[in-house]
Amino acid sequence: MVSKEYVKGDLPEKAAILQRDGETYAIAPHIPGGIVYPETLRKIADIADKYGAAALKITSAQRIAIVGLKEEDLDAAWAELGMKPGAAIGLCVRSVKICPGTTFCKRGKQDAVGLGLKLDEKYHGMQLPSKFKMAVSGCQNSCSEPSIKDIGIMGTAKGYTLSVGGSAGPRPRLGSVMAKDLSEEQVLDLVDRIINFYKGYGKARRIGEVLDEIGIEKFKEGVGL
């Protein structure tokens, strides 16, 4: 996909992504944690049929992209969906990936869904110096891949382990562990301090690059650990 801002009518910026053909667009309504119900699936499918979408694509950010829409149909498709766009591109918190946790999975040790949805509600789409991804897993199987997210949170029998600075892409980096055995309240507080420190750092780079530049001890000092 080729990124292209789309601003039309009352739509927010980046509400559609230009496709490889240079003519059609994909839209991805925000589905927090990838938790979706039958009525929403029916609505997405009906709109895809109505406007002749080429495909529906499950994304790595736990969304459903409607692929292959014409530009003139974008406003109407969004209006009928009645859903917020997912933050698919831009310098912001793009996604909070969540595993089933103790809500659905027999292996869950912590409530990944509850914590993840709180993080999503507060941070999804927040403008930051660079693109930013989070993940919460309910156990050490790490199905939501917290080790390669800018902030990764992994549940254990003793609480949550929080890591910072993970990324995939051309320069992959495993996250650096910041703290272990945290309660949900401690995680929320630490994430807030990390985000505030990162926003105030003043350089447009991924948070893992910040860690590499100043070192983990100075980073911990900056977030009050």
C-alpha cells in the first residue's frame, strides 16, 4: 500500500490509503483489540458488497481493511460504517495489539483485554514524534508480540513485565525490559510516564532509537524508575 492522506467532507486526515494501482483506496475502521461482534461484521461485509470492494483484509493491527474502494465512494462508505478510522499511518500511536488474555484464553495469566482496551482508549491515534505501537499479552506465550512493540506488556503469574523500544521492519529490535511484576495500575502509570518522556525528548525517531542513544539507565531515570 502507498500512504496518501485523504481529506474530504468531514473525514479526518488519513482516513483512506491509496492502493498499489494508484486509483483505489483501502479503509480500515478502528476495532479496539480486534474484538468484533456479528452486527459489525455484517455491516462491514454489506458495505464492501455495496461499493464493490476487491477484498476484505485482516490486518496485523487487528482491524478489517476494506480494500479497493473508489475515491468517490469513500465519504459514503465511512458514513454508513459509523466507525472511527484506525490510525493506520502517520506519527502517532497506530495500534494496541491485544491477545485474548484471561477473558478468553485458558493460558491467560493476566487480563490483557481489560488493560489493552484502557490503553487503546487513552492512546490510540495520539500524536507522537514517530510511529508508535503497543501490545499486551496475557501470558509468556506473547501472542500479541510485545517484544517487538514500542511498548510491550506481557502477563506472568506475578503481574506484568513492561518492555520498551521493540520494533520490526528493516532494523528489528527487541524491547528492553523496564520493570517486572507490575499491577495494572502500575502499568498504566508507567506507560503514561514513558509517553510523556518520549514526547518531551525532542527528536523525531522511534523510541528504541532513543534508548540506543541515551542508554537504558538514563531512560529509566527519565521516566522515574
